[in-house]
Amino acid sequence: MFKDNRFKGLSPNDLKKDLIAGITVGIVAMPLGMAFAIASGVKPEYGLYTTIIAGLLVALLGGSRFQIAGPTGAFIPILLAIVLQYGYENLLIAGFLAGIMLIIMGIFKLGNLIKYIPRSVTIGFTAGIAVIIFSGQIGDFLGLEGLEKKEYFHENMIQLIQNIGTINWFSALTAGIGLLIIILIPKLFPRVPILLVALVIPTIIAFLFYPDKVATIGTAFGGIAQSLPDFQIPELTWEKIIMLLQPAFVIAMLGGIESLLSAVVADGMTGKRHNSNRELVGQGIANVVTPLFGGIPATGAIARTATNIKSGAISPFSGIFQGFFVLLTLLLFAPYASHIPLASMAPILMIVAFNMSEYKSFLHMLKLKSSDSLVLMTTFLLTVFVNLTVAVQIGLLLAMVSFIKRMSEVLEVEKVIPAMSKEKSELSESEDFGVKCPQLAFFTVEGPLFFGAADKFESMITRSINKRPSVLVLKMKHVSLIDATGGANLRSLLRDFKKMGGITLIAELNDEVSRMFKTSGLYDEIGTENFFNSAADAVDYGLQLINVGKCPTCSRSGQINCQVFKESKVIQKSG
């Protein structure tokens, strides 16, 4: 179904570069995989399983040369809410269903549609997710005791305040060391795999100088298994499928958005082009297979993909090598991971949250004080205080209403007089050269005639034709589209005008709108002879149709020289 040229023409030197890039990304991916899993309310090894399996499958089957897939921070609040409400087993089913949805989206070529989600919505929910991730790490950073993960942001904040007196200063010291390493080391040694260093050094310090004083992966989760879990098909029932359809859809939509955004970033960095529909299919297959091995939902990771490119990746083999490197590390060094303090994970996730927040874009859009600002803040607040599902739905609804409102408010009315000369196809406002016959009404229509503006368009034309002109000329050169509502309103208007004895002439239709006229039957209803390539020709023909005897002013003067008739110009700016 999809041609794949991503593996062609590779040399041994290219494979060497891919191997180095894959190992580099693997070093970055391991601490993130464990941290994201813990923050999502599941065991850390599930994040590693996802990194291995999803990374391999997306590299093999995806639509980008450089995409690195795995668990991401954007999923944390969604997965945590599912775990708290439905449990880990049902999270696997939700991820499985989301994978099927992504495959269907790719097969039906819906990859491009996701790109039309407004930026105000994506920045809003991304910033909201960043706040949830950051605040969710405060407890581990300070080593607070007695905390239970809650579904809502305010509940977790209340818990933090109530338990602030249980600070473990050893945990705070461990997290502080990790945070300083992340901030300072890249300035001195930019090529160092900083996240791994920020995990290893605090772990060594805690193990040597204050063992058993901080919570670790071993004390919290019993360590990490030194193997992949057994293949297991989740127990599917209709009741579970219906119950999990909504969270699965949210996972699929967010996964699709994140993966395509990551692929676009990769395109911008390399000059290559990804196949968006193939990418959705690849992500879908990865999310179908990963839960069968206990893994959590995955998507394209922007930071890891960028690291892959900066490390010299040439082909998808870098993603394949990354998966095998993480697998080998898991098999060899899993027992040592039990000594990793949870406090050392906290600054890693806090930095991830800060980087993904897009705070500069957020503040810039907020300063605009426009409808986009309203959509942004609404989506952000709903993401933080309610959930991502509600936030995206309301955000998209507000964005659509705002767009429709803007499009429907751009109608203007001006005096326009059609040019007298056949050589002129444009309109003239000069009284010396314009046709001022009250029997002819002339309008130019520009922009999309869609449901949000159709009623206003009809009412403006109706006000003029109620003055009983004999001929109505519509110049529609710059009408970009007419939807079903716009077409119905136009048909109603023209039928009413015909009942009044009037004749409608249409000028300068573009090909797309002309096809709409023909398929809807409007072309035949108006009459082929009443369509013109030139507005000037339509006006001249209209004047021929107006018998001089029907116009008292023209009859007295013997020429087309009536008193000024207030024609109107309808403009629908494209916004």
C-alpha cells in the first residue's frame, strides 16, 4: 500500500553512522522511558519495553527516516488518569484499541487532517500537560511521604501542601544534584549524554553516602526484571471495548498529533519528507503490538528524534539499533537499576516539562488578546483542572466558533457602479464612466460563501433586489468555494428574484465553483446563456435586456443616464 524507499542505497559507512546515532539515542531514551512510566503510574520496566518494541516497529514500518518512538511526556496525564480509573490491564487494552484507530486513520489517509488542529489548541494542552508533569514531580523531588496519586490537579496540590512537613532532605539533595548537573554540564560539555549522567551520578552519591535514606526503584517497585515479559493477549470483551473507546480515541489523537509533529520537525532539520499516512500506520502497529508485551502507549518523540538527527543518523536503522541497544542494556544491567533514587528521576521530568511547555509561544499568543488567546487559555485551564479529553473538545469547538464568527463578520457594503466599456472588466466608481441604471443591480462577491456567511450574504442582496431591478449581475471571480448552505441560500435568492420577474447573470466563475454550480443543478436553473467570462459582457447583455421603454428616466434622456442608483458591493474577505 505504501512504497518504502527509506532503506535503499545505504553504504557500510551509513550503517556505522546509524549505529552511533542509535546508541546515543538509546542512552537518552532509557532514563526517559523509566521516568515516563513511573509518572504514568506503572512500573519503570514498562517504559523500557515500550522504548524497545515501539522504537523497532516505528523505525521499520513508519513514514519518517529519523523518527524515534517511545513513551512521551505528553501521554503522562492521560495514562495516569486511565490507570487510576480503570487499572493497568485496561490501560493495555486502551493502547491496543488506540493502535487500531491509528491504523484506520492511516489507511483512510487522514494524516493531513490532523495538521489542521489550531496551534492555539496544541500549545494550550501542551502547556497544560507540562504543568501537570512538573507539579507531579514535586513530591518525589522533596521525598514527601504519604502521597497518593489523584486524578485531578487540585487534589494533588492539596496533598502536597498537607504533607509538606514530611520533606526528606536526602531526597531533596539528590534531586538538587541532578538538577544542577542538567543545567550546568551541557554548558561545559555539550556532547555528554546529560540525562544519563544526571541519573547515574546522584545514584552513586546516594548509594555511597546515604544508603537506605531515599526511596529507590527497588524499594518502590521491587526492581526491574532482567527480561522481556511473556507475550499475552489482553482479555477483550464488548463491555471493556465500549468503556475504553473514549480514552483510546484520546490516546490515538494525541499520538497521531505528536508523531506527525515530530516527523515535521525531522523534515525541517534534514530537508527530507515523511509520509504522514504511513507514519500513522506504523505508529498504529507499534501500539497494537506493544501492549501484548506489557508496554504502554507510544508515539514519536520530538527530542529523541532531534537527538537522532544531530547524532548523524542516515536511515531508519538508527531507530532499530536504538531498540536493540536498550534491550541489551536491560538484559545486562537491569539489577543495578533498582538502586536508582526516585528523586533523581524528578529533575529529569521537570526539565522535560519545562522544555515541552513552549512558554515563549504561550506568552506571545496570550499577549495578542484575541480569540486565539481565549482558546489558548481555555484549553490550558481545562487540561490542568479537568482533563485532556474535555480540553481538546472544548478548545476545538471554541476555535471553530471563533473562525466562523470572524468569517461571517467580514461583509462590507460599498457603492459600486459597473463599467460602461466592454474593454473594462473591473468596476469603476467614477460617475462619468459608470452605468447608473436603476434597472440593473451589480454585485461582486469575494471569498468563501459558506454556512457562516450565507445568511448575511442573502440578506444584503435581498435589500437591493427589493428595489425591483430587472437584472441582477453577480461577479464571482474571487469566490473560492460555495458549501451546501451557501448554495441553498443562493438558490433561494435567485428563485425569489425570478418570481419578481428578474433575470440573474453570473460572471467570471472559477473552475471549482463552476463545477459546484453544475453538480448542484444551479447552472441549468439559471441558464447556460446567463453565464459570462467577463463582467463587462454581462453588464452589456443586461443593459440590452432592459428595454428603454421600461425605464422612464432612460426614455426621457434617450440614453443610459439614470439618476444615481445605490448599488452595493459584497466583500467576503478571507480573514
